[in-house]
Amino acid sequence: MAKIKPKQLAVPAKPEPRRNGGDPEVLRAWSARKPLMLGLVAVLLLVGGLGTWAVTTTLAGA
């Protein structure tokens, strides 16, 4: 049985991953802190606004 040798690629393959974990583009992950804080502030404003409205409004015809 003949052995088949792999072809040489015209385009070089991607470089080997680094020892510290891989591609620097992948290592630079985004922080979830800002979206979480924005969501928390939005929920607090929504609950606080509706709560304040519920306490201060009067029911007409109840």
C-alpha cells in the first residue's frame, strides 16, 4: 500500500496557539459588568417608578 503525502498549502496555516491560552483576540473577553449594572438600574427605575405611582395614585370608581 502506497503512503500518501499531504499537499503543501498555497496559503499558510494559522499560527500555533500561544502557550498562555490561544489567540489574543479570543483572550480579550468583554466584561459583563456594564450591561449588568445598566439592567439593574433599569429594573430599579421600573419597579421604583411603578411603586411610587401605585402609592400616590387614587383609584377612581373603586
